[in-house]
Amino acid sequence: MVAGGGPGTGAGSAVVRRPVWRDLALAGLTTFGVLVGTAVAGAPITYEGTVPMATTLGLLLLAHRRWPVAVLLTSLAAIIAMRTAELTDAGWVWPAAVIFFVVAADDTSARPRLRWAIGAGLFQLLFAVNWQWSVDGQAAQRAIGEVGGEAVSLALLIAVAVAYRNWSRWRTELAAGLAHAEQERKLEADRRSAEERLQIARELHDVVAHTLTVVGVQLRVVDEALDDSTAEARAALRTAQEVRAKAVADLRSLIDVLRSPDERSEAGAVPAPQTDLAGLADLVVRSRNSGLEVVVETSGDPAVVSAPVALASYRVIQESLTNTVKHAEARRATVRLDITADSVGVVVTDDGVGPGPDAVPGHGINGMRERVAALGGTFRAGAAEGGGYAVHATIPVAGFRP
């Protein structure tokens, strides 16, 4: 892979070579640091002791990624061998400072390497005190004093390593948290997008179904009245044109939502679909022009109903009257609006033939049910008492969740 000249070779080689160069740098730092530290401490640098020990400790670091604990123990063993053989006067612990740091800073929670670093360090310090007191013949206080400085240095080194380990873990957890938050944001965006597409599908169904039904009825009136009553035919054509114009505006608004922001019309160029109950009167007129007698009974003020609830109520009434005109063979329909501070109740009944025993709810009924359920309301539709068909919807005003 390194020898290849493909496009990905450079990046792959950088990933592979970076740890190698880092290991070589640590090995060189250890070798150079042992020699300089020995000289600063005033101990002689000997080719038979100090130089071989520094070189050995440096070379051992090249294997620390695979066997970190083994490298630590071997390094301490090499120091003990050189000191007890009186080949060097370097310290007992500080020459292995780099491998101590590496082992203590390991951020893998499943491997208790920090315990190895602390345990090996304590053993090394106790061995040093015992050796200088019992073998070198130093006084206990002097032996403890000389080794005590290295003990403090080791404690500080392990503390820094632990702090570095905790910082690394924090960075990892922070990155994971940000990635999780981004994933949740994308999932939420997808969910909202799916809900918006479903809402648009409902709107398209309601607009198209109602428009085609009313236009179809008016065209039938034109066909029947063209020879006998020109005025009636013209009135029916005007009604069909008005319904068509309103439907085109609504469809343009809905389709505009599906376009990308760069392709959308300028703000205000496309009118939004009907968002309140103010258009209920026109809806009733169009239904009456289709030959259906519609009676509207309202309690409460429609103007105080919030836009989402008003739109849902309007669409339920529109779809119900559309189904009545298309399927019910009804002569009369009643629309009841019960508006309170807590909810809006919609009841649409007709005196038509009613549903058959094997009737399956279509897209219109399912769309009304989904629209009402999205606002936390209840919906039911079916045969009415005494014949005909009835649609009941109750939408809680406080139940709306934007």
C-alpha cells in the first residue's frame, strides 16, 4: 500500500506512518533524556552502563503500543540490573518516566493499566530504599530522602497522566455526544419532513377531490341547462371557474413547498391555502350550487379558532360535503360547528344512502382521521342514526403541538 501510487495511498500512508514516527520520537526522547538527566544529576555517563541503559529504554519504547505493561516492567528490570551492578548512578524511577506516563494515561477503561503503573512504581521505590539501606549501607533516613524525591516526581507524573487520560475521555465523549445530537437532529428533520409530506398529500387530496367534484357537477348542470336556460348554464360555468381558480392557487402554494428554496417563488407571490373558517360560506355556496341543500349551525366565534385547528375543521367539512355530493345521493346535509374555549367540534350529517356493509374507508376518510389525530383530537365516521352518513370530529385547542 505504501509503495502504490493510487490516490488513496498518501492518506493511508500518513495514517500508518504517524504512529511510527511518534514512537521513534518517544524512543529518541527517552534515550536523550536519560543521558542529559544523568549529567544534570552529576552522575558520570559511562559507556558500559548509562549509554546501554538509555539505549535499551529507548528501544523498548518502540514496542509500547503492543505490550505496554511488559515494556514498563522490562524497563524497570533493566534499571534495577544496571543500578545493582553499579554500572550507572542514574535514578531508580525517572529514567522510565515516558513509559510510566504512557501506561498511566491509557484511556481504555477495560484495561486497568493505571494500577500497573502505580504498583510497579511503588515496588521500584521500595526496592530502591531497601537496596540503598541494606546493600549500599546508607542510613534509612538518607535512603528514604534520596528516593523520596523520585517518589514525588512519580506521583506528579501519574497525576498529569491521569489528567490527560480524563481529558482524552472527555473529548471522546464530547465528540460522541455531538455525533449523537447531529444524528438525532437529522432524524427529527426527517420525521418533520415526512409529516410535512403527509400533510401536503392530505391537502392535495382535499383540494383536488373537492374541485373535481364541484366542477363535474357544474358541468353536468351546464350540459342539462344549455338548451333550456342559458343564464343557469352561465352561472354554473362561473361557479366552476371560481372553484378552479381557487384550486389552482391552492395547488400552486402546495407545490411551491415541495421545491427547493432557490426554486421557490418570492415571498407573497403564491397565496397560502385556506387557513381559517372564513371560507366556509363559499364552500357551502358551491355545495348548494351542486344541488345539495346545506344547513350550517354554528355556536361560538369561528374567528378565535387558531389556524391549525381552523384548517383541520375546514378540511373535515370540505371532505365530508365532497363525499356527500359524490357518493351519498343525498338531498340535504347539516354542518354543526361547536366552538368552545377548549375544543372545536365538527359534525356533518346527510340523508343519503349511507355506507354499505362492506364499505372500506378511502383516502379522504383516512386523511381526515390522520389530520384530526395529529392535533390530538378524536374522529369517527359511519352510518348515522335514522339513515345517511355522519362524520364527527373533536379537536382540542390546547392539544395542538407545533
